[in-house]
Amino acid sequence: MTGLRRRERDPELPGRCGQPELRPLDVGEVEQLIREELLREGAPAVAEVTWEYARWKPALSLTSAYSVRFEDGEERIVSLKTFTDGKPRDLAERVRVDPVIDERCDRLRPFHVDPERGHVLWTFPFDRVLRGQADFLDPRSLARMVEQSGIVAPRSVRRRRITWELLRYKPERRAVWKVTLGVRGSRAGERRLLGRILPAASARRAFTARWALGACEPACLVPRPIYTDTPHGIALEEWLDLTTFAPDSFEHAERAGAALGLLHQHPLAAEVPAVRVPELARLESLFAIDPRLARRFRQLRIPVPAGTQTWTHGDFHPDQVALERGTGCWRMLDLDLVGPGDPLRDLASWIADELLEGGAPAPVKAGAELLGGYRSAGCPPVDRTQLGAWVARQLIARAAAAIRRLERGALEKATAAMELATELVPKGARVR
């Protein structure tokens, strides 16, 4: 129901790594918590709880999301975050629920805190970080946004005919919605839009970049932004009819490379801040949960490539490129991290995916079709040494992600990623 990729997870990983206090509750315990603390009087009984998302921050917190199915077939999303410090007690005193959100939490209460156990429990669409949800889900407020954007006439949105469909939700990180609007005077009678809700802290940079890139219209490469509200982290963009690809599908590599080449060649906008590249050294504490991983990470030395600056996607994976039906345009999706950066980072992201999930036989052969498409768009040949360094960095990032997500076999996956990274970097370089 969250729209996220289903993964097999290992609930015992935190305990095996010396942090039993952050072991996730099993679904039976979560179901009991929901019944005791969230279930509203008169709501249908809970029939099934399914674990869909996990994000572990060793020694700090664990966030999980669950799909809750009721006996009448309806579903809701419940998130549970466990802290190792006293933050839940502080949240219990500070958090307030907007009436719009409370009304939508019709079967389960929106928020519950258990300071003694360190638990914070909430029901979507409540999310203390994604504060724009209340305005976005208010028909009056959303109609005002759409009419202010200029894509429809004033007072033409029929508020009672607005419908919302959740496409994707990551707790405290983002929510993506499909919105269908009834519009007076429209020949079609309705209008579809994509809505994105981000934390306000990251919305300013993301929205500045989206408007700058959208104004360029690089060969119909990106969805057109329509409206943004930076303080609340709300963005509306055009709805596209797309043929999409799975995260582990690489059949469209050549076309994806050509689309990426068009993005990289587009003129940069001076007002857009560069995308921050996370330092790998900060992952040392994450890999410290396992002595063998910690030792491998200390031995691995990855240089910081010093490449050119272009527009970059920032999170380039196979499912971030799609074919628009009807026009035949290839579109870039999920542009929350778009901005100036090293173009090799985007290429390396795809190649790292191909090495770990696409069955590429060797690092030297991975990305061949992608790079072929990239050159066909008029891009110059890439520096293989610097590309290898970027691929190594992306592999280490995926090693860390497997652990954070509590993937089954995460330590083994992380070790395999590090071994691949070792093949790609020159000896003597340092992690930064």
C-alpha cells in the first residue's frame, strides 16, 4: 500500500548487532498495539498487518511502516518509530494534529506516544515532518492552489469532486499523490495532477531546482511544475500517462542513457544550489555494527572525483525513467534531488544497480548500453577512472542502504558490494 518495493527483511539484525532495544516488533505485537492504542470505537476489526518499510539508524532509532487491512477490505498505513533517547516524551508534549488530518484518520487515531517504551505510533496521512499534508488534503486549500497556478479558471475547481490516490509514502520523507479534479467549464470535465509532499527543510532547494529546470523544457524531458508552496513542502506537477519500468529492469538502458545525456547537456541555472554529496566517512559508524564490515570499510579507499558540473538527476535508477504514451517522450521522474553536480554520479548510480541486481558479469561490462545511449546524445566519452570511483561510492551507499532497510542477508550483501567496490578504485586513495 505504501507504493514501495517489497523486500524480505531480517527483524533480528539489530539484536545480533548488539542493539536489542531497536529490534522491530513482530506483526502480532504491532497488531495488538494498533488495537489497544489507535483503533477508534466502531471501526471494523483489523484482519491483517503487513510489514512494508524499515529504516534503521543504529544506536538512534528504527522506523517501520505497516499496511493494516480491515475485515471489510479497506487498508490504512501505520508507522512505528522507536527511539533510544527521550524524544518521544518531548513529542508527546509538542505534536498537534490538524483537524483535516484527524478527520481522515477515520478508523485509527492519528498519533500515539509511549514514552516508557520509546515508541511513537502514527496513522497516515498524519506525519509530523510532512506538515503540508493538511493543506494538500483540504479541498478548499487545494482548489485555491490549483486556481492560483493559472492552469484553470478562478473558482472553477469543484471541491466536492476532488479525489486523492496515494502512490508512494516514505515515513517522514515524502508522500506522492495522484489528484483528480472536477473542473467547471472544462471540455473533459476533470484534470489530473501529481502532488508531492516533502519536508519543509528540503523543499526550498528541491523546488528552486524544479522551476529552473522546468522553465528550460529540455526536449520534454521532465514533468512540468505547476505550483509550489515551499514553507509547507507542497508541489503540484503535470500528470503524465507513462509506461514505467521496475527498479531491477535494465532493458531500456540505451534510451535512459540518451535521456540522461540530454539532461546533462542542458545549461545550468545560476540560482540553483549544487546537490550535496554525502561523505562516505559518515557511514563508518553504520558499518561498525559488524567487525568484518568495519574492517573492510577501513581498508577500502575511495577518491573523491573532481568532475565537471552539469544538471544531474541525483537519484538515477531504472524506475526513474519512463516512456510517455502518445508522445513517445522519455521522461525523468522523482526529481527531488535534481540540481548541479558531477554527471558521472548519475551514470554510476545506474551501473551500481546493474552490478548488484541486473546480473552484469563484471564491472568493466556493466553500463555498456547506458553509456552507448549517453554518447548517442552527443555527450563526450567519460573518464573511466573517475567513473569507477563514482561506481565504488554508489556501491558503498547501497551496502549501507541494505543494512538500514534490515534486508535479509544485509551483511552479506554489504560485503559483496564492498568487494565489487574494491575492484574499481586505485590503491592508496582515501574515503571522504
